[in-house]
Amino acid sequence: MDGLEAVRARYLDAIAAAADEDAIEAVRVAALGRKGEISLKMRELGAMDPEARKAAGPALNALKDEIDAALRARRAALADAALEARLAAEWLDVTLPGRPRPQGSIHPVSQVTEELVAIFADLGFAVAEGPQVESDWFNFDALNIPPEHPARQEHDTFFMARAAGDDRPPHVLRTHTSPVQIRAMLAQGAPLRVIAPGRVYRMDMDQTHTPMFHQVEGLAIDRDISMAHLKWVLEEACRAFFEVDRVDLRFRASHFPFTEPSAEVDIRCSWAGGQLRIGEGDGWLEILGSGMVHPKVLAAGGIDPEAWQGFAFGLGIDRIAMLKYGIPDLRAFFESDLRWLRHYGFAALDVPGLAGGLSR
């Protein structure tokens, strides 16, 4: 069969000149496709006499194999070249120092809550929880807060909407975490030592107040508990929280419906150079309210006030977070400003513990 050498040379040149996958495919179809030049020559073998077919057949098969091998080699060469170009463009120097990934931070309120939990756990207090939507009885009546008390008015409390004609006692967004004390007494009885951290709600908004804020209540009930025990617990808690060697607390007579006697608690401090220093100086700063649990509150919790007595206290988590970490405006706690969170926030692994220091 004449002209095979010219066909071979032409296709090998075309394959060598092919610059991409499409060009390679075009050469393959032209040479080896169903209607390709070499395929058509293979069909002509049937019309040849035996002697001519015996000579032409091996030559065509050899040409077909050579063209096919050249196509495969050129396709592999193009793939290798493409990979080399990609590697050259997408290189990475593994000897460079790693870039730190963006990290989230723990909100100061969450951090201070965990600090308080760690402190009071060390003093033998368990954590109690309760719902944020409370019944009027748990939030007011069981805590000896009379119907005429200002806290039960709509200008101070968020009342939940009721359907027309619904005469049942209203539900409220709890105004303190003290209802958790009642629930803990009803569930566990006496003796009892719990703290109740959580969100509370009141209609107030300024630099030091927000409609939603955080409190922690403490409750201890036993047969021979006194104000002396309350004073010792608060001194130990304040010393651990503010991370100072000693604190001085001052108790001032006050009035709360759920405790009798009741006392506001001040802590000795100084503002030298505009910086708050706890445990030194001649200034006093109010930090919490406390007192002995009122007998009516014990009775509402299912505990006999003739056999048991206890103390309770409550403080604002947001406020003591501001004091300890120098945060000037309470409203910034709830603005979700990432810059503020990066400045005042804590690393996720900064788990408070008394052994190594709460904030170290």
C-alpha cells in the first residue's frame, strides 16, 4: 500500500504541533476515528488479493499503533506541562511561620460567671437554675413581696401578654434570680447551699443599667446559720474574686422583703490615680445586698422556719465585671462590637480556677 510513509510523517508532525487537548483529539479523529484516514485504509484490506493484504495488513497495524502511541505520549506530555505550570503558580513556602487563625473570645459576663461558680463551688455551693419566664407567685408572692410593692408595677417589670378574659395570675420576665431559691427549696429541702446565676429583666436603661442584665443569688440553709457565717462567706468570695490578700466589708442596715434582718454590703477601696484598688484606702463601694432569709420565704419554700434558718445574698454580675476589669459603660456589654470583645474578652482556654488564679 503506497503512501503510508507520507501519512505517518504528516500525523506525527500534527501530533507534535498539538498545543492542547482539543488539538490532540482532532488529530486522533482525523487519523483513527471511524471515518479517519487510517481507519478507511484498514477497510480497504478486504478488497485486496491475499498476497497484497498479507503485505499491507501488518504495515497498517504498525502505523495505527505508532500513531496511537504518539497520541498518548503527547497527551501525557501536555498534562505534565500543565501540572508544572500549576505548581509554579501555586507554590507555598512551608518554612514560613504559620499565620494565626482568627479566634473568638469569651464575653466578660460569661467569664465572671464562671469565676463566681468556681469560687462558690470551693465553698460548697452547688449551681441551681430556673426559668426566665416566671409566675407571679414565684417572682413576688413566695418572696414576701406584697401586691402594693413598686417592683410589681408595670413601670418596673415586664409582664407577659395575656389573652382577653384570662384572669389567671400573670407571668413575668423574672426581675431577679431569687425565684430559683424557692424552686431549690421546694425541690431539695434543707439543709441547702446553692447559687443561682442567670439573666434578669427590669425596665431601666442608662450607663449603669440595662433592661436585661445578670445576677447571682446565694442561699444557705441549716439549723444554726447566722449573720457571722454570711459575713465570712462574702469575705472569702470577695477576696478570691478580686484576687487580693484581704478585704474589709461594711454591713449597713437596709430592707428587702425576702430577708430579715437585711444589709447592704460595701467593700473598702481606693480610687488613687483613677484606678480602683480593692482592700485599701478610705473609700467604700456598695457591691451587694444580703440578709437572713425571712421566715415567710422559708415557709413558701416548704421549709419549717422554726427548725431551720439561713442567709441569702445577691449581686450583679455585670457590675462586678465592670469593677474588676475596668469596663466603663454597661451598655457596651450588649452591643456585639467585635473590637470591644477582642479587647475585653478572654481566650477560650482561660478556664477560671482557684489554684492558678482566676484571671491569670
